[in-house]
Amino acid sequence: MHLDELQKSVDQWIKTLGVRYFNELTNTVLLTEEVGELASLMAREYGEQSYKHKIDSLDAKEKIKDEIGDILFVLTCLSNQMGINLEKCIKSNLEKKTKRDKKRHKENKKLQ
């Protein structure tokens, strides 16, 4: 699925099943909540934090995948609400990073 298709699909879902978009502040808080849920899973699966209950590694990966999907969904909602084209947004961001960081990472001795 291309990003423009993603934006249209999320918009259609919101208009048919979600009734309407939550306001931008609510969606920003929801995005923060979803990122926190992903961070919690990452700390337990890849970091030093332990799970409160035993969890299978495959189950953890599915939960991580689900949280990433939630983040992408809410981020797409915010983009739709503010009239931001995600394809143009990421292209512009990559251009900025390329210009700014063209040599930065290659010259970083910590990455060698």
C-alpha cells in the first residue's frame, strides 16, 4: 500500500466506522500513549526490563507489530486532519536528512 492509499483508507475508516476524527490534541495524546506502549514492549523484549507475566517471544513480536500499526494509524489520522500529504512529508524529510547528514554518520567514529 502506498502512503496516499494509506491516508485514503484511514480516512474512509474514520468516516464510516469511527464517525469522525478526534481533535488534534486528543490524537496527539493517543499517539503518545501508543508510543509509550511500544516503548514498554521494547524495554522488555530487547532491553533489561522483565515482563510482569511470562510472555512468549513470538507473542511479543505480534504485540510490537500491533503497536507499530496503532502508531501509524494515529499518525495518519493527524496527517489527514492537518492536510499533510505523507508522501511529500517523508520525501522532504529525507531530503533534509540527506543534506544535513550526508557525511555526519560516515564520519562518526562511534558507528565504525
